Amino acid sequence: MFPTSVSLEEVSEYVLNYLEKRYNMDKKKLIVNSDGGIWIDSFVRELGIYKPIHIYDKFHLVKAIAEISKRDKEISKNLYKWLKGDDFKELENFYKNFKEKENVSQRRKDHTKMLFNQYEKIRRIYTKEDYIGLRMEALVSHECSRFLSSRPKAFSRRKIKARALYHTFFENYGKNKEKAYELYFSGKRTSSLEKVIEMECLPEIVNETGKSTNMPYLRGGECPIREILKEISQSKIF
């Protein structure tokens, strides 16, 4: 995470250096998930030496289609069908008709235009076998943003960190709760996996899997989310 005052060139240089030091890129495939922003296109070009695959993140796709359809299951069903089935012509016809409707908000029309403009990146969700999505988007949206925006008074630094640890554990180490209980509840007087993860900082996980964190230290101004993610990174849970 970088503050907005940092230039694209600096961010790109940092990421390139990080990849070079951390991985053998001759044996790795670089996938960039994004919301289709213009600056991300520029960023991907800066990473061109590693031939990155730019994919429109499915989290944002689901949000966009939900906004377009407004609970109209037929619209939602068709949009997913056309995108997955590579039916660009049907999507194009839908967009042409949809944008002319007077009872449709500009926001919904803009999201439909986005599907049209980001079509190739969206298609890679379905064509690239290595695509797995990005957990951080959903985590920040559902576990962090709601505490800071819709219900700011409910914000709890400890709670957000605990939730982040909890979700990251299952995303990275599977959903085998029996194994989790066997490893982490043995001899502990607690019935909450969240409490175990939060108390232990997951040292057993690092030893069990032989893995350590691959999240770089976060820089920038003081920010609750930034500080929490930094703590998660230093806890070596990745």
C-alpha cells in the first residue's frame, strides 16, 4: 500500500525490485488483478519485463453486475452467460439498448459501459487457469470498510485485525477445521479459533508449512487500515 503522493514510477520500481529479490521470475507467472483503472494499465506496462497477465478482478465484476441488474435475475444471468461464453455481440446489443433507456440511472449505464470496455480483461477470468481472484478486495470491503464508513463508531482495531487473521488463515491453509482444532486447540482453554490465531500470532502455522510472509512492509501516512495490515504482515501469516 502506498500513499497517493508516490509516483507510478516509484511504485513500479519498488514492485520490480521486490519481485526480483523475492522470486525466481523465470519460473513464475505474474497476474495483476484490478478494477480496470487507467493507472493500473500504466502500471502493468511498467511491469512489462515479466509479461504480466492483466485480469479484471471478479470481486469488482460481481459488484458491477449487481449494480446493473438491480436484483433483476434475468439481466444478471444473461450478463454472466455472455461474458463466460464469449458472446460479445449479445453484450454489445444489450449495452446499446440499455444506455438509451430513460428509466435507467447513469450509474447503471456507466457500469454496463465498463463491461463493454473491459471485456478482454473480464474474459481472462474464465480463460486463464491460474486465476484465483484477490482475497484482499473482499476483506477490505466486508471486514474493514464497513467499520470505517457505514458504521464508523463501531470501528475496533482489535476486531478488524482478528477478522483479517481469521480469514487469511482459512484462505491460505484450507478450510479443514478438524485439522485446525487438532493443531491449535490442543491444551488451550478456548473455543474460539479467532482467539487462538490472535493470541498466538500463528507461529505454529509458519513452522507447520515452512512458509513465511511475502507481504512487503507497508509505507505511507498514518492510517488505521495500513497499520493493521502491517501488523498482519509482521505476524507472518502468509
